[in-house]
Amino acid sequence: MHPAASRKDNATAHSTPKPLDTKGRQRVFIASCVAGLAGILFGYDQGIISAALLTLGDSFPLGTLGKQAIAAGMVAGALLGCMGAGPLSDRWGRRPVVALAGALFLIGSIGSALAMSPAELTLTRVVLGLAVGGASQIVPVYIAELAPAARRGRLVLLFQLAIVGGVLLSSLIGWALSDDPLLIRLFSRGGDWRMMFLLGAIPALLLMIGMIFLPESPRFLASKGHAAEAIRILRSLRGPDEDPEAEMRDIQGATGETGSWRLLLSRRMRPALIAGTGLAMFSQITGTNAVLTYAPTILAGAGFDRNSALLISIAIGVTITIATVFGFWAVDHWGRRRLMLRVLPGSILALTVLAVVFLGGDPRGMGKFLAVGGLLVYVLCTLGSINASLWLVGAEVFPLSVRGKGMGLVTISHWSFDLLISLVTLSIISLIGVSGTFILFAGMTSLGWLFIRHYVPETRGRSLEAIERSLHEGDFLSHGRN
């Protein structure tokens, strides 16, 4: 941009403020909800495979490796998607990348429904994964950059709430279509799983349309020198009790450095990288997505019939939703770090109970009820703590100049370990049994608790610019230690 144009933008940004629109707070919420449709698609496409795996065998011959390949296809695509989303969002903007994710969701949903072989289905799941990876990287950043500090936790957590809403929706649809109802018979034999995938096209289309009407991130605009446009959007998103001019001055004070990979990987940024990528790693190696993906398969192997296993999946979906609603409250009342430290011990206890229940093989009698109860408590504690805080902390800890790239590394960590767990979970169960697998996850969760205690700061109630200053001044980890 020409220097004169930059001076003009800066002058405009500091001109006499206009009265704030009382609907600004509503606009932030609406924008968060529309962008959060990507979360519904994230959860739906990740969750629907657990129900589809029970009926795919009616159409294709599938063994353990085939099931793992289809389940892991989306995760592999997500890993690729999150690698590209960060640089693209730093170059094009946050909004266009979210819209692109919506287009990929639409293509992947339709393609999965039309797949004629396991290889085609795996490939279309990779396309869905590209969308999921891109959305998981950029939507939390987009919402965090729109939201005021006091409401940032709750608004970013709308993305996590949308994810678990998508998981619950996938459980309900998977159960409803599992008995081949009359509507599905009108399409084709084995059409139940095809309809499961096809229904994902509806929120994908809504996301694409909705993003047309949303604003670009004011922080992204400021980083590109468009201060006048940034302050105009910021004023439209703030209520009468907020100060967008002061916020804009903080933003402009934080946009001086060039957001290079060298800067992101420097010693100064290391505490943020460790906190963000480490939390993403532990969110996966503690077994969360493995349990969500393979719970019906594990329960069916433990003697539950297909319908009962799917009904239990619905109960898990309801529990996830309850956990996330609790996290929605707790992240801004307890804080991100305190929430995880207080609740994760419940996950360790639940996994230990599950290990004992499955110790002698498949549970019988009262053991079945303990198995279901243990799964629900585990999901409640894990999804209500580390998974509720993961995307929020990742979107908060990096400076503006490298936030897109930093969040990209967070999502790469998340999807890399998710891919690993998706590929090996059934094989691990075959090798060390269900009991040994739960013991392994309990050990990983214990290590995760220790990691959070030592390497994750408290970010509740602090502006993104204040978090950035603490990183530059070397006291990044000193917050929230009391």
C-alpha cells in the first residue's frame, strides 16, 4: 500500500468516533453462529462415520483395515487442509477461507453419498477432511478476532458447541436411518449410509451463503494497512459499553512485525507454540475421538446389539452437548486452565473404571451398565475440559502477525495425532485388549494434566494484545498460577 494511503487510513481510524450501534453485540453473536456452521459440519462428518461403519458392510466387503482407512480418510484430509488454511487466511483473509471450507464440505458430502467403492468413499472423505481441517484452523481465529475480550471465551466456544451439536445430530440421524425406513427404501438398497452423508450438504450450503453477509476480521484488515475499514467494522460489532477506538489503538500497536515462519519458530514464540500444539496433541492421545468414532463398534463387540449401540451413541452425543454447555459457562468463570485442571481427573477415574470393567473380557450383567456409565463420565469430563478449551487457547496465545500460521500448527498437531489414533485404535485393541487400551488412555490423560499445569497459561478476561505483550515481555506462563 502507498504510504499516503496508509496515513489516510490511520487518520480515519483515529477520527471522531461515531455513536455505537446497540445491535453490535448481536452482530458478533450472529457472525459467530454463522461461522459456527462449520463446526456443525465438523462434528457431523466426524460423528456420522461411526453409524455408517455399522452398515457399510452391507454394500462393501470391509475388514478392520478397511474400516480404519475410511475413518482415517477424513483425518488425513484434515491434516492437509489445516496446513494450507493458515497461509491462505493470512494472505486472502479469514472470511474467504471459511467460505472455501463450506464449498469443500458441499462437494465432499455429495461425493460420499455417491461413492461406489471403499476407495471412492475414502477419497471423498479426504475432501471432507480438507474442509474440516481448514475450518478447525480458521473459524476459532475468525471468531476470536471479532469478539471483545470479555465475551471471547463464550463466543469461540460456540464453535466447540457446534462441533458437539454436529456429533449429536449425526448420532440421531445414524440411529434413525439404521433400520432402513420407508423413506430410504425409495432410494436404493444400502441407501441409509448414503443419506447419512448426503444430509451434510444442507449446512454446507447454508455456510457458503451466510459467509457472503459477514464482515472480514478487523484485525486482519489492520494488519494489511486497511485501518479505516477495520475501525468501521469494529464499531459495528461493539456495544455502547465498549471502546472500539481504544481496542483499535491496541491492534495497531501489535501489527508492526512481519508474520514470517522464522518469527513463529523463534525462541520468543516457543511458550505459545508449546502451549497450543501440546494441548492439541493431548486432546487426541487421551482417546477422545477414538472413543467417539469406535464406541458403537466396541459396544457391539461387547454384546450390545446394533440398535442398542447406536442408542448409546445418542446418549454420548447428549453428554457431549451437556459437557460443552458447561464448558461454555466455565471458560469465562473459572478460566481455561483452571477448568482443565479441575475436571480432567474425572476422565482419569472413568478410564480406570472402564479398564477394570473390561479386564476379564466383554462385560456381563452389571458390568455393561458400568461400561456405559464409564464412557459417559469420560466423555463428560474430557469434552467439558480439554476439548472445550483447545480451539479457544489456540486462537488466543499467538500474536496477530503469526496467528494464522500459529493456529495452523495447532491444527496440524491436532489432526496428526487424530490420524495416528484413528489408524491404530482397533489394532491396539486387538493387540492389548479393550482394558489395556483404556489404561493407555488413562496414562496419557494423566500426562496431559501435568502438561497443562506446567505449560498452559490462563487467558481468561485478557485482550489478545495483552496476551501478546506478556509473550514479548517473558511472563507468558506467570498468569493464572494462583
